Amino acid sequence: MKTITIFTPTYNRAYCLNDCYESLKVQTCKDFIWLIIDDGSTDDTRQKVAVWKEEGDVDISYCFQENKGMHAAHNKAYELIDTELNVCIDSDDYMPRDAVEKIIQHWKRYGNSSVSGIMGLDSNRNGTIIGTAFPEELKQSTLFHLYHKHGVTGDKKLVYRTELTKRYPYPLFEGEKYVGLAYKYHMLDKDYELLLMNEVLCCVEYLPDGSSQNMLSQYLKNPQGFAFYRKELMKLPFASPLFKFRQAVHYVSSSLISRNGQFLKETPLKTITLLAVPLGITLYGYITLKTRVFIS
């Protein structure tokens, strides 16, 4: 049994998957499985993976499913993973050659059942850290407090205990293909902290067809998923009133996009949501204006 599964959700990304593969081939520690969740690709992803499996340099598992979106691909990955740890490396990203070794060494030294996993750093392709590093005196934290209490910024790489990531599956909404992945992470924050490791575990590139580059379009196309996500964030026991108000603004906007006239009845925080209605209407107008091209 390997210690960690590196899973990669992908959809028509055969053109950029090679960098991830090449980085896994040269890892200084081979104690991992690469699980590729093909979310309905129509390009030559399957054929490329078949060639890589034949080469035998990386222990690869491949799963094809109907296109359902990133969160559904994560659901499928968590169903299949049976290693102790897992980490998601996106199809346009890759790992430094010693990343797996550093993860496993850190986990063997500090890992225990009272933490949910490890958080490491992302960098861009020239080695510059995305956002900020972790405060040196801080050895563990929840994801939420890291950003909202300790002032850390930028995307980070999350390595979780698999038994925990099987909890809180992402809901699927008919006709939609996106639910915020941080939903699961914030749910785990309620009970666990993450070990912090000031080491780069992933090199990232934000491609034009990536979800992070098309967020306004995602809001328009997946309003039920976003409304669900905002409602769950409003329930977080450790969140400030201001944070919950911001989520309520987004919740109102997404509810208007989905034409849900029951949003005030369904919100977990009625007073805050009522106060958020004017700004929610404004945000709704901004999104529909900026994404007019997607409506037509």
C-alpha cells in the first residue's frame, strides 16, 4: 500500500498534462499513486494516459466518468482513494521533484489523528511563492484562521487524511457543474487543524480556460451550487459577522440568478441576509452585465 495518492481531475487537458506526468516521473520518493479522474474528456487524454501506463515509470490509475464538473471529479477521487493521504494536483500544475518525499517525511515526523493533514506552499513556474509563506512560529492552523486571523494570502496546497476527505461529499445540482471545493475544507476546519509546512509542494499556472480565470461565468452558470456554498459558510461557528454578511451578499445574488424566490426562507441567517439584499441585488446586476456574452 502506498502512502499518498496524487489525484488529478482533468477535462480536455491532454495538451498540458505532460508537465504533471514528467514531474511525477522524477520524484525522489515513489511512495505514491497517480489517480487521474477524466471528467468526460473528448480529446486524446485516454490515449496519452495509456502510453504513460505502458512506460511504467509512475503507478497510474485512470478513471473516466461523464462530464459533471470539478467537484464531481473530486467526489469520484475520494470514493476511489484508499491511501492514508491524498493531494490534488491540477492538470496544469506540477510538483517539485522532492515534494512527495517532503510530504511523507513531514507526516511521519508530525502526523497524528488530531490533525486533518498538511498545508504547504504553491509557487509559480519561476519559483516565486504564491501570496505569502506561513508565519515561522505557527506550526498548525485551520485553513480559515490562516487566512482570516493570521493574514496569509495566496493559494496553498492541501494534503489531507483520506478518511476525512470521504466526509462531506459535494452535492450535485442538475444542469450545474461547480460547487466551491473549499466547502469540504471548511467543514473539516470545524474539528481539525492542518500541520503547516513552509515548503513548495506545487508549481501552478493559471491557464485562460481554468475555472479560476472564469469565475464570473461560473457564478452565472452554477447559481444553486454557489448558493449552497454561501449558506454553508454562513453557518461556520468561527466566522465573524462581517464574513457572514459577505457570504449573504453572494447568497442573495446567486439566489436571484437561479430565480429562487424562497431564499429568505431558506437562509440560515435571516436578519443578516435581509440586510444583504441591496448589495446582493447590486452584485447580481454586475455579474449579469459582465457576463452578457454568456447569456447570449
